[in-house]
Amino acid sequence: MPNHVIGLALQHNPALPMIARWTRPIPRDFFAAEPLKSYALRPTRKKCVRLSNLFRNRSCFARSAFYRRYMAPQRCAHGVCLFFWKRRRLICVIVILRTATQGDFSPAEMKLLQHLYPQFLTALRRLGSLEREHSVRMDFEEFLNRLPMPTILLRWNLKPIYQNRAAREFCALWEKGPEQAKRTKATSP
């Protein structure tokens, strides 16, 4: 599928700022601009939308501040957005922009994007799951780090994945003896 610019905005956690990445330089407020912002707040919305469909007609789109600020500097004339929601909250937007010479998205390309939507959604869910897992692990490690007793976490294959300071000191004492353990710092894993 030919494209000129691809953008992605991601915000799994509402407490964290939105992450936006582009293949070319685009102003940072693209995803917060009208009409994208008002479209995301509508109660009924589609998952896959042409940018020109967010305006009354093609001439309104071409004359809009949105077109002049974001699309014209990149020489883009056509665009499509894939919106992803989780419990009525927008978590991700993928934007594909094209130049006039590349042409508008054909019905077959729109159908392909609609078929790819579930795969993107699965990847986003997996990303959210990994983010939650990482957050829980970091909180758990912080909790274990404060414990005064030696604690070591093992993987299923009995390889250590975490040890707190007390465990490192205990292992150093056990491996090197009391005299040498006093002289070395127990910071190695």
C-alpha cells in the first residue's frame, strides 16, 4: 500500500501523556486538532475513516486549517485514520497520508485496512498487557528491594531474574566467606 507519511498516537494509560510518532516531521498537535478531536468524542463512530469524510465535502477539506497546517506542508492530499478504543476511551490512532500523485485510497485498500484492523487491535492489546506486566513487576521489585530478608525470584527454569540487596549480601557471604564479603560490594546480580 503506497504511503507518504504514517503516524501513530498511543495512550494506553490515561495518566500518561500520549506518545506520537511519525515517519516524517509533523506538528505535535496533529492528533488533538479539529476535526480529529471532535470525531473521537462522538458517541457513534467508525473504526476506519478517510480524513476528507470528516468534512462536509472535498472543497471544505482542501480549504480547512487542518489541511493547510498538517497536510499541505507534506504535499499530502489524501489520508485515512484507524481509530482504536478501549471502553469508550481512545487508546490509539494510526494515520496514513498520501500525495495527490499516489491517489486516494481505493475500495480494495480500504477493505484491506478493515481486515488488518483486528490484527492491529490484537497487537495493541498485547502491548497493553506487556505494559501492565512490566509495571507490576517494577512495583513488586521495588517492594522486595525494601525487604530486610534475602529474596531471590526465579524463572520457571530456576534461573534468577531478581535478587534484592539482602540476597546479594547473603550470597556474597556464602560464596566468599565473611572476611572477603566485607571487602567487596554486593551489587552484582
